[in-house]
Amino acid sequence: MIQAPHDALSSPRLARADGAPLLCVSIHDVAPATREACAQLAEALRGIADIALTWLVVPRYHDRADDERAMRAGLDAAPARGDELVLHGYTHLDSAAPEGSLRARFLRGVYTQREGEFAALTAAEARMRIELGLAWFRARGWEPSGFVPPAWLLGQGSWEALAGYGFSYTTTFTRFHLLPERGSVFAPSLVYAARNRAGRLFSPLAASMAARALAGSPLMRLSLHPPDLRHPRLMAHARHIVARALETRAAVTKAECAQRLRQLHPGAVRPGAR
């Protein structure tokens, strides 16, 4: 098993010095059906260090209305410990008709297995889902600062729909986007492909390569999903990535990341990039 460096293990929250490069760790697909797995992901990471986490919450995951009481108790306590709750789509299902280029069809139908909910919506459809999600959040006393589309896919209509809701950021697979100005920072997410054997073999290698390539960048992102928990090798690798990153980076939520990028790393922000 990969061992975490001793220095990271002994320093719960690294000094969050102004201007320090950032580490943003997010737990995706938070819902009643995934609650236990998501909680165990957080526990595994906090065995390394007591870092701030960003929880990507899906109001009606896979269009199910499950009993949310146990999940809500945990999420109600998250902001008090420095975590952030983010709107992560509404159903996490891509129900739009298959269309577009071969690449778009591959991304929507094969790579994301029809979970890219905001990949092909019209602006009106995207607004409706965002508003349903915001209403669900607000009914529970939560006010999200950001929006992260399922599978990181945002079609043109969804981009148009993001304006007007007061979000301070969104993220795609390769970039962290500041809103409403739409400047962005190149920061490919480190992520694991747990669904198949080849993905489980090669995605840690890809994540390690990306981490090395991002060594001098202002932001490193790590995204974990509930299926990752079933594979000890992936979890060991994620813990190693976090421990190494904390030697030089400050762990922040996405909302804090957006604020720091604006204030402390403006030179890394590229206008209008997607």
C-alpha cells in the first residue's frame, strides 16, 4: 500500500497562507442512496488530514425521492466544520435526445453513461432544473455558492442559463470557471475510473502524471465518487495524492478557491476560456 508522507500526516490543516497554491478536494454525487459511501470517503481523507471538503449534492439523484433524513443530518453539520455544499445538477441523468457530433455522443452515451444532465439542455430546460435544485437547497436552509454540472458537461444552453443565479463559480473537467465574468484557470481534475478494470488500472497512473504536471500551478483538484470506495488501491492512491499535495498546498473549498483565485492568483485566470 502507498504510504502517506509523515509531514502531511502530522499537520492536520496546513498553513493557509495568502498566495499559497491550492488543493480542492470534492466528493461527488452526494445523495441518500450514496450517503454512507460519501461519508466513508470523507473519513478516509480525514485520516490523512482534517481538510476542508466540498460536497456535490444532487437533489433528486437518478430521479429518486429517497428518505434523506440521515443524509441531511450530516450535511447540516458540514458548513460548521468548514465544508461547502454545492448544487450538482438536479437528477444527474441525461434525458435529452442523442444528437451532436460523434465526440458529443461518445461523451454523453459511453464515457459518462448518460449522466451528463446538462450536456444538451436548452437554456430554458437548464434554468428549470437549476431553479428546482436551488429551491430544494433553500428549503433545507442551504445557499450554494457554486454549481457543478454532472460529469462536468455544460452545453451551450446550460452556459447561458448559469447567468442570473449569483453563482461565483462552476467547474468543467479541465477548468475552474469564475462567474459571472467567465474567466477560468486550467486545472484538470484528478479522478478515477472505477467502473471497469482498465480504468481502475490506468486512471491512478493518469492522476499521478497530472499531479506532477500541475506541480507549479495555483490549483490542483481531486474528485472522488462513491464507486471509488470499493477499490482499496484507488483509495490508497487518493490518500497519497492528498498527503503529497498538502506538503505545499492549502486545502480549500471551491468557494474559497474562487475567492483566492480572484484575489491572489489573477495572473492564472484566462478570460473567456472554456
